[in-house]
Amino acid sequence: MKILIVDDEKLATSRVTRLLNEQGYKDITSFNDPKEALINIQKTKYDVVFLDIQMPSITGLELANKILDIEPQTFIIFQTAFEEFAIDAFKAGGVDYILKPTTSENINNAITKVKKYLDIAPSTAGKKIMGKRGNKIYLIELDDIFYIKADLDEVIVRIKDADVYVRRKIGDMNTLLQNKNFFRIHRSIIVNTDKIKSMQSVDQSKLEISFHGIDEIVTSSKDGAKEFREYLERRSL
């Protein structure tokens, strides 16, 4: 787990770093200047960011919005000495809120909450996929998915009203969705076969696929189209 700490007080960053080290977390970066942190965030992806709320030049709330614009899958944990910021912290996309002085128990509870989100996976019936869009966290039912598309080292899950970002690779999603009504029609696209409205052959025997409920089309690869036709024939037997 890659962790970033941003707090204008050096003693605070040292304290959180030490508490995390004691719990076995070693991949930690810290900044006392939020502007320097923002420059770093544009080049480096973090799993978890501990943010002080009251900082000069950029507040923790403002920095959280910038972080989530750059990387929507980041988990933000706010730290502050003032309880009145709690509602604003959660509105800004925080998954937890720690009152200073930070303790080992605070750290453990916050990281445990992050791990619970990360552990949500569609490996068995009834499970959900956890994803994020901006400041909003989604728990997605498999039946609500239209298609899944690769996006670098994560995927975009298309549901009725949103594109939701999920911290998994397309190959991992394909494995998790085996034996369910999903099919990989392209190296970067998985479709929910129950949502398909129609298919049309296009250039080089590829398939254009449309869906019930959304006005979008995805296109298979040539090999994906061949394998998908064979899959549909087997299902019809």
C-alpha cells in the first residue's frame, strides 16, 4: 500500500509516519508543503493520502478535490484538531476523519476501513464491486453493469447513470466474472450479455454491440467477435 502524508506541521507528519511504520507500512512519502505535495501527486499514484485540513496556501479540503480529480481511486483520510470540519471532510470525499492527536488505534481503524473497500469483489453471487467517481463511492451490483472498459491500470465500469472507476485491471475483472453472464469481446472490453440489445457486423467481421437502457455502442475485436459468436451458439444449444 502506497501512502502519502500531507501536514504543514513536521511533528505531525513524523508522528503519523512512525505509527504507520509500527503497523508494518513502509512505502510512505510525506510533505509539509501542500503545493509540493500537489506537484508530486501529479506524477505519483498513491493508494491512501492522510491530509491535514488546516494548511496554508491550500487547505486539505481543496487538496482532496485536486487529488480526486487526478486520481479518483485515491482513499483520503483527513486529520484535524477541530471536530466542526467532519461534515465537510466527508463531502470532500474522505473515507475517514481522525481527530488529533493521532493514535495507533485511529490509524488502524482508518486503514481497516480502506481495506474493507478494497476487499469488496464480485467473486461470488451477492457481492458488489466498489468504485469511485469524484467524491462519490459506489457499491455496484453485477446486474447493473452494462460493460467494463480498460483504462491504464484500472477499469471504467459503465452503469445506468455513470462511469465508475474501479481499481482493478481488465484481466482481473475477466477472471472474477468467469461463469457469470459476461464476455470479453476485446482485450480492453467486457460486456454484460444480459444487457445486449442488438449486434451488427462491421468492418473485418467485428461486432458493434448496443445495449438496453443506454445509447452507447462498443466494438469488438475480430477475434473477440468470432469467439463471442461461438459462445452464443453454445448457449443456444
